[in-house]
Amino acid sequence: DTTPTEIPIPTISAEDLDLTIEAGPLGRTVIVTVGNPEGITAIEYELSYTSEGDVPRGAIGQIDVNKKPVRAEITLGTCSDTCHYDKGVANIKVVLKITKEDGNIYQAEATLDSLEEE
């Protein structure tokens, strides 16, 4: 069997990164913030959640680490010409893939049960 073994990515705690995820205005976005980006050269995110009817949804992207604070506002829905926002969003989870200056890659995650809709 020559299947390569998956090397688990070491994790960094949300506390170490000062990683937070919170509902944005109107419950249409979530805001992911890394309060302690020391030594980080790149951050990719993978957001997953369920919408009305328990439909799995998600988004991927990158967070600019050159700006302070290091944060991303991620739309919960799809936008092309107009935005269609997901309703009944719950079980929100963001997984960050973090690249440090030494080239090592780490993973961190944070969750949010639901959006407190106004």
C-alpha cells in the first residue's frame, strides 16, 4: 500500500491568535478577526454553515495580513449582480489555515451557533 499518510496539521488555539467570529450588521455577514497575527505571513479561511432547511453552505478565501486589524467580513450568501443572503444561518464554523514566517502551516478554528438576527 503506497497511499501517502496524511500528516495532521498542528493546531493553534483561537485564544493564542485572539481569533473571534461574530455576526455582522443585519446578520448578512460574519466577521472573522485575528487579534494577534504575530509572525503570520498568510491566512486562508474556509467557512461552513447551514442555512434554512439545514442546507450546507460555505465560502473560502484569504485574509489580508498586511492590514491591521487582520479581519475579513464574509458574506453569508451569493453575490453576483445582486446579493442573495442565506436565511436561518446556524452552525457557523471557520477554519483558518495559517502560514508562519518559518513556512510552517497551522490550523485554527472558531464557531458561532447562530446569528442574532435583529
